Amino acid sequence: MKETDLFIRAGTNLHSEAKESILLHRGYVEAFIQQHPEFLASLVPLQFSKPVPSIIADMLKAAAESGVGPMAAVAGAIAESVGHDLLKLSREVIIENGGDIFIRTHQPVTVAIFANRSPLNMRIGLRIDCRNRPMAVCTSSGTLGHSLSLGTADAVTVVSRSCSLADAAATAVANRVKQKEDVKKALSFGKNIKGVKGLLVIKNDAAGMWGNLNVVQLQQNNG
């Protein structure tokens, strides 16, 4: 639907309910942009004194914590908002939106890391335990995709309880990676973003990680 392209797993077919939820939350974002064009264009955090819709509030808060513009959180915010709506209808939900994933399952799941040109691409994954509450795994890349990145990281993955925050934080950290020697300083920056539970940075053959991460090696299919 327009720029929103969700992959959804749930207990039942919730196609129509998901479509309704997407339209609702996209509508809030589109209307806010129409009223406040700077919300779309800004690359730095913004503040608004008047009450705003919850999805806008989540994006503004994530941007403020990460030091980026609010639209850096839009994909994660949509995934999270739709995810909470669908959890009213399904006990388990996984929603992926352009590399940003909202997860609520009763068993741990493994998320593979797509790192484009890195030799580590699809060789490692993160084991995510989301049995007690929803979790978010969001990945930003400076070498893949249409999202704006000021860096050239192959993958920056953030684990958080907030999908909006994880999305914005992944962008902020990825902006700081232009060569593999930047991995360490990017980790130092990212671990200080409030709400980040785990962080993985990949640039070429270099990788660094921080936080409560359960990293697993993935089997390679050479066939």
C-alpha cells in the first residue's frame, strides 16, 4: 500500500484487518505531514507542543533519543502499530517492513542478518526471546535499500522493545559507519541510545556487537 510493504505472519489470515490498520496509521502520518511538512524533511529531531497521534508521538520520541529526523522511525512505527492492532486478533504476530521486524511469539525465533556485500551476509542470526512481550529487530544499511543513510554500513541491527526506537537507532548508528574502522565508535554511540537492548554492526568483513544478544551461526545452503 503506497510505500508500505508488510510481510505478516499470524495465527489466522488477517489480510483485511491488516489493510484497515495500515490505512489508519498511514493516514495519521500523511495528515500530520500535510499539516507540518518539516516532519517529512527534517534530518534532526523535532518538537511539537500540541497533542499528536500516538504513532507520531512514538516517532518523535524515537528521533529525539537517536538524534535523527522522525521519518527515520516510520517503517518501524508502522510495523509496531499494525502489530499491536493484530495482536488483538492473533496470539502470535510477526510483521516485517523493509528490514524492520515486530515480533510477538510464544517461542524464541531466529532472525537472519542480511548484510548485502559483506562475507558475513546470511551467516549469522539473532535468537530473539519474545515470549514475555513484543520485541523489535530493525536493520539499516547504507549499501542496500531506498532509505536514506549517510553511511556505508552493510548492516546495523538494533534490538529493542520499541520498533520505532530500533528503526531510528539503526539509522543513527549506520550514519556513523563509512569504513570498517568506524565499527567500534558506532557501537560506542549506539549503546548509549536509551532503549537499545542489543546492537550489531557489520562493515565488509568487520563486525562488532554490544548488549544482550544471542548470536547464532546459520547453516549455509550451497546447493
